[in-house]
Amino acid sequence: MNQTNVKAIVIANQDYKEKDVLATLFTLEQGVISVVFKGVKNSNAKLKSAKELFTFGDFIYANGMLNTITSANVVTNFYDITKSLPNFYAACNIAKIIKAVLPAGEANSGLFVDTLKCLNLLNDSTVKPNLVLIKFLVRVFEGFGYRFNLNKCSTCGSAFLNKRYINLNDGDITCVSCKMGRVEELSNAEYQSLRLISLTDYDNLNSLKISSFVIDRTLYILKLNFEHRFGQKLDEI
């Protein structure tokens, strides 16, 4: 029987048959894969904790029509995320983003590392969850070739003098003269927050002094942009 070892995060799970659980793993080596945990709804099942949402660890699965987990070494379960509803919703949105942007079986080590960094931050109640989600979305856009040009109009190349607009269909940031189609105006505060977050490492996000209103508004714009780019609506937090 062929078996495969992967480092993985459980990003979705659901009941399957009487005692089994179907799960989606985001793996370092193979991207997003589907697996089954057999018998884990028994109270004494050895893999019971490994099936839980956002669990990170080393997994071994037997290859087949339905890949079956045979062993797991849990590194961390990010349990504290579940203690805060906003943090939990942010983590669920991150899982939804991964499934929307990454074809099944396609590895993406950068996205995997970013996901672990976000889960670590969301496990820490001192960091605003929407701030973490904005950073993750910015990194996703950058990773898939949609980096924001924050210094000049993406259409005419002129430096911004006053108002800026983000085109929700293509994600470009344009000046007032070049705006067209479905756009959202970026206030100066939102523009500066997007710039700051883009330039700040995950570990330093907590040092940013941005109001909750501006964070929420910036996230709203990015979520609309994501929906237009990838066809997936994200949950409200």
C-alpha cells in the first residue's frame, strides 16, 4: 500500500458515514487535497484531535480513490482561534480564500507559510483579525500577479494628486480622470492603511495604529475586489 507524508493544515471537515470525517488538507507538498479520517468519531480514536479545523501537523495517508489518513503528529491545533468569533471567521475566510485561488493538487509554499503566520496571529487575541485578513489578501493578490500600484495611476501613469479609485473588475488603482466601470473610492486614510499594511511584516502588524473603521472599510474594498477576481464571496466578520 502506497503511503504519502505531508505537512498540512486542516482547512475544512465534515461528517462522513457513521464514524468517519471527510477533510480538506492544505499541504506544503501537494497543495489542497481531500482525505478521510476513519473511525474518528469514536471517543477513543487515536486520530480524533487531528481532524479538527485548523490543526497543523505531519500527516501520513494511504493513496486510493479516497485518500485515508493512517497517522498524524499534531504540531498545534490553534485552539484559541475558536474562543473568539471574529478570529474564527477570519480564519474561515482564509481557508475559503485558499480553496478559491489554489487548484487541487497545486503546491504553493509561499501561501502555505503565509497561512501558518496568519493562524498564529489569530491564535493571539491581541491582533485585530481584520488586519490579519487584509494582509493575507494583499499577499494573495501579490502572489497571483495582482500587486497594487500605490504610487501612480495604473492607467495614465500620473502621480496621484487627490482622489484615488480602485476598479473592482481588474483591481487597478486609478486617478479620477481614468476611473471607469465599477469603482470604489479609496479615501486617503484607506489608501495609507493599504500602503502601511502592504509594507509591514506579519510579525509587526500589531504595531500599526489604524482605526477599526478604516480597517473595516479597507477590508470591505479588498473583499469586493477578491470576489470579482476569483468569483468567491467572503463571509462578513
